[in-house]
Amino acid sequence: MKLRLLYPRDKVGEAVLSRIVLETQILVNILEAKVTPTTGEMVVDVPVRGTQLEETIALFEKARVDVKKILAVVRIDTDRCISCGACVSPCPAQAIKQNVDWSVELEEAKCIGCLVCVDACPVRAIVPA
Amino acid sequence: MPELHKPVGTMIEELGSESLRTYEEINEKIVRGDAVVLTADEFVAHAAKNGLHATANEVDVVTTGTFGAMCSSGVFLNFGHSEPPIKMLRCWLNDVPAYKGLAAVDAYIGAAAMSESRGFDYGGGHVIEDLVSGKEIALRGEGYGTDCYPRKSIETTLVLGDLNQAILVNPRNAYQHYNAATNSTDRILYTYMGTLLPHFGNVTYSGAGQLSPLYKDSGFETIGIGTKIFLGGGVGYVMGEGTQHSPQTQFGTIMVRGDLKNMNSRYLRGASFHRYGTTLYVGLGIPIPIVNMRVAESAALKDEEIHTSVVDYGVPSRNRPAIRKVSYADLKSGEIYIKDRKSRTSPLSSFKYAKEIAETLKHWIQERRFSLCRPTELLPRQREFKPLQVGRPPHGEDDAEQYFGNSSRGSSGSSRQYDDDY
């Protein structure tokens, strides 16, 4: 599950993520990190589900980090998609595939949110979710 | 590519020979409703299973299809005259400049022209898609005013039905086949072959392979001026060779026309390649009459037998190195080896739509709504594909010889230096 973490100002200097990783032993993958004078924002991929996921989210919230689940980073507008495949091979996470009938499908779980596909699509059928 | 003039029996058949069946015989069967029509995919499978001879004797027509980016496409428009009338010198459709070097209210909107306000996001191809979709288009025109055309400017909106003519005329469509593309550099490249990841990170390719209209008649025995085709969802015609037509290397192209008012936006889509420019995806399909064994052999070619080169677009030259040869079957498998690493492949032209077009054309023929036309002149099978020389002075100059020399980039002995622009 991909999560968007928003750190309050006074927590930006604290290694909240590292402490939670050590504590839970979960191999969190950092997809995006942005630190400004007033906030810290991160997009992470936490490779657990169910109760374990909810417990991990609770740990962040206890540290006063705001957590939002990212269900989809991009989506394919099937009304616009022409099934050309231009988005498929540029995807570095191999999250887009073509079925036997060449129709294009996004596997949300694999998406790392790099947005290369959005520009690669010639008919602008891939939009940020 | 099938060998031309291969002897059949003891006779060498002339080009376009109708030894198996004639256009008239085929059209009579179409009218009766018992023409045997297969898509190219079906014909390939049938020939593999039953043998070429049996298949060629049985099947009358093979339908083909392609849906890819065709930048040399556009529409000739006639707006009709305003009151008072204007002779437009410049005009814009939704801020996209159209060519106005024709009569007062004749214009040509090309797929690759781009909006002066929206740039790469909206071009001539998008205007064409919007027109076919029935959307309102903003027309702006400027003229210098004459005694007979006193008006100097005009701004109005119009829809497709308002136009006297809207004729799709595409100077280069339906490439017989095309390159595959990769990138040897260490940065992402944005090209007309899509997004290319660094260090051979991916491979893109274009062309419908065994569904490709021109590849299925590689000998160009049935396609030519007057061939009736599926174009943009309606009926169109081949006008002759397209620009850069290069038959000897299987890079044949055609110029086509059709009435935009009978087309549909499913098969005419405005498109934009990031940091490259705008274009138009065109749906095109050609019925191939199986008139002789050579045509049958060409129509039966399968993806495994249709080859192309993986070309390195990381080299900014008109002569890009070919990294390796592959078949369309290799490309369609989803991954190929480049040097010693596996690279994922993906197409730029839609096989889903190509199949749909071939199927649609098949149904049109089976439903007796579409007959075949014998072309009045076949496509040329020989063309020299010349480059553009930079810095060559006009013919007839006294010291012209010192500029020609041996170098294609201009003479080394000259006092003038020319930079080649890419």
C-alpha cells in the first residue's frame, strides 16, 4: 500500500520513518520525499496489508504524522485510450501491461508514481488519480 | 518480400496478373454474397494450416488494417464566403495555423501544425478530431483586402456540416513497415517513437506487422491509384505513392483521400508526442484481392517473417545505427535482447484497432457494402530515397565544383563554412 505522509513542522527534524522501520522491520520503500521550511512530505510504499498495515499507520499517527492511503496514482481513461501501448515499455516499474487483445491495463499495486506514462500517452488518456 | 516475376508454370506472369481471379469475378461474388473474405491474421493462419496453394484458391479477398501516428495527414477545407467576402492570407482554427496559400476560402489544416496558445498539447490533428466529432471550431482569418475581397478580418465558429468541402488528403500514410527504436544514451529521449529510456531501457516500434496493408502486397500488384480503402471510419481512395515512398527497402507509403464528413473520430485521433509535436492517428485498411500466387504469398507473410531494425535514436543523425534486426514476432513478444540485456518492447500503433479495422472491412465486403476497385496505375516499385544537401550553392555558379567535392556536407576547400542543422 502506498501512503502519503505529511510531517508537522516540529517533526521534520525527527527520524520518524527510520524509527518505525527499525521497530516493525518492514521494508518500507521511499518513492518521494520533499522537505520545505514548514513541512515534510513523503510518498512511501509499505509492503504489508490488513492488520499489520493498520498498525503501522497507527504508529505514524501516534507520532503526529498525517497518513493518507494512496489507492491509485494514475488511472487510464478507457474512453480515450486507443490501446496503442506507448505507455507500456517506458514504465520503469512494469506496472502497465497489454492483454492478449492488446488492450492496456494498469496494475496499481506496482505503480511507483513516477508519472512517465502520463507524458508517454499520445492521446492523454492517463491522468493523475 | 516475394520474388518478383517468379515463373508460374512455364510463363512469367506480368505484374498485377489476374491469373487466379479477376476483380470482376470477385465483385460478382461480393454482389451474390458468397465472396470468401478473411482478415490478414486469418489468412496467415489458414495458409499455415492448409498450405498456401489451397488457401489462395479458396480465399478471394484479404483485409488488412493499421492504426498509427501519421504525421503527414491533413484536411482541405472550403469555408464558403462571408458577407462581404474575404480573401484570407492567414487563418487559424482553434489557434492552430492552417495553410492559406490557395484561393480565398480554401485552406489546408495539417496534423503537425501546433496551437499558438496551447503549443504541444493541441495541434492540427486535434482540430481534425474535433471537426469529425462535430465540435465547434473557432475560425480566425486575416486578409490584405482587395477590390473584389474588401474584408480584412473575420472571426467566427463553425462545425463540420458548415463546410462546403472537408477532404482528408494525407500525403504520407500507412508505412509498409517501420523501425523499432531504442536509446543508447544516459538520458531519457522524447521522440516521434515515443519515450525512450536510457541505456537501451526499452524498445518501441510501429507498423501493423502481418496486418500491414502495404506489406501484404509487397510486390505492389494490387494497390495503386483508385484503390478503394477504409479510411478514418469511412470510404477513401489511394491517390498514388506517398512522400518518401521507398519500395526497395519495404518503406512504401501511400497518399490517400476521403470525405471527412463520412468518417468518425474513433479512427481519427489527434495526438501529441511529448516534446516532439502533434500528429494524427489514422485508421486505414486495404482489401487485397488474391489475384495471383505472388499476391497470395505476400498476403500470407507472418510476423515471424517480417523484419525490421532496432535503431538507436540516441544518435542525432539522419543515419542512425541499426543495433540489431528483429522480426515483428520478436517485438510483439514483449521483450528482446539488446547486446546482452533484456529490453521490454511496446508498440506505438494499436494492434487492437488494426484488427478491428480489418474485421470491419471484412464485414463491409461480406455485407455487400464495399466492392473492390482495380487501380488505374500501380504504385512504383522503384524510388531513389535522396537526402537533402546542406550548403549547396545554386547550379551554374562558376566555382560550383569546389563546393561539391567528395563530401556530402559541403567542400573542405571552400572559404565558406556551413553548419549542418539537425
